[in-house]
Amino acid sequence: MNFRFANEEDCGLILSYIRQLAAYEKMSDQVVATENLLREWIFEKKKAEVLFVCEGEKEVGFALFFHNFSTFLGRAGIFTLLFPVSCEQQPCEDRA
């Protein structure tokens, strides 16, 4: 298992993971993200980063994270969304 940072060409794959998570959470109707929006906000405006979990050359999961700032703590932090391993890597029959 290894890791790699996403690049601009991965917007379709990122969106696929977002849609898988939404389906699992029964929230597919709430996904308004598009590849163009992800490209703009993640890669052009650099407001978040994505790290893929890979087995060999195949992406099997990912995390999206971005920096924040706590006024109460007076310091920067990081907010991380961990996305599940893809359905191709584990049984998903009971999840969708």
C-alpha cells in the first residue's frame, strides 16, 4: 500500500469517490460538485488537497483535507475527510 497526492487529471476520480460516499450515506441527491468545481477549488485556488491510498498502481481510497483556523484556540488546524475504500476493494452490497 502506498500514497500519492492527486493532480488536476484526477478530478473525475475524486468526484467518483464523492458520489460513492454520497450513495453510502443515502445523500446522492445533495451532490452538486462537478469536475470543473473540484478543479477550480482544489487545484486552481488550492483550498484543499487530496491524498489517494493505492494498492500497486490502483487507487483504492482517499482523504480530502484543508487548513482551517480556530479563533478560540488562536492557531491553525487541519480538517480531514476520510473516504472509505472503494466498493471494488470491499463488499458494498449492503452499503448502497
